[in-house]
Amino acid sequence: MSNDQLLVFLGWCTLINWGLLVFWGVMLLLAKDFTYRMHKLFFDLTIEEFNFVHYKMIGQFKLFFFMFNFTPYIVLRFFI
């Protein structure tokens, strides 16, 4: 895989994962009750557990997004 192909691939991965992160955050901000009710159908969670799990997972997703998508894209784009 050439650097140009890798740059395009990482660019699309970055865009898609950023979109998922924004969608996830918007759903928790604007439709928290709906999201909680949907999860309540499958898992026996209290609202505190629901908040903890989602904010922890958003943090982990953001960390991996920056480590494996955004940073390699920036390095390839501007430094190589």
C-alpha cells in the first residue's frame, strides 16, 4: 500500500469515526431519555451506570480515534 493510498484510507476512517463520535455525543445530549430506554430493553442498567458506561466508552473511543486515525493521518499529511 502506497503512502497516498494509506492517506486516503486514514482520511476516510478519520471522517467516519469522527462522525460516529459526534452522533454518539449528540444522541446523549439531545435524546438521553430515548437512548436510556432503548438500552434498558436489553440491559438492566440504572441511569448512573448508563452514564458511567457511555462516558467511559466515549473517552476510550476518542482516545483510540486520536491514536489510530487522526494522528497517523496528520503525520502522513504534513510530515511525510
